[in-house]
Amino acid sequence: MPGLVLDACATAGFSPDFAVDSEDYATAQGLVAAGLGIGMIPLTGLRSPHPGVVVRKVRRPEPVRAVHAAVRDTAPDTPAPRGLLDALRDASVR
């Protein structure tokens, strides 16, 4: 995510100084709750917000990320992959 964050920050007119980069959203929230800085976490990583943090939406510009699902072209149309793809579509419109 750092590329996306750097692009959003540059568009907003500043360059952040990263001390930690974590792909684990619970860990990132814990670092923020401990007072070690701020974090940018996608909505999907905020299903269980840490009680010690306040969540604010980033605006102007709002970072956007693309998520792709790869499915084998010969895969049968069965409930499991169909359910996963439906869940991804539902999450993407939030």
C-alpha cells in the first residue's frame, strides 16, 4: 500500500515519513492506539476497530485501490467461487 499512500499524500501536497509498514491491520491499529503515529487502513481492515483509535475517512483525494479476482477459465460455476465473487462485489460498492 505505500505506493498508493505516497501518491495520495503527494496529491494532497506533502510527503509522509514512514517509520513502520504493516500489512496486518490489527497490528497497525495497535501501533496507532499506542500513540506511535497514524495509519491508513482500507475499509475491509476496519471490521473490528481498535477501541483506542478514531477512524476518519481520507478525502481530497480519497485513495482508491483495485482488487482483482483470478478464476481459472475452465472452472465450473459452483457455489463456493460464486459466493466469493459475490462477496467481493458487495464489498467493493461500500
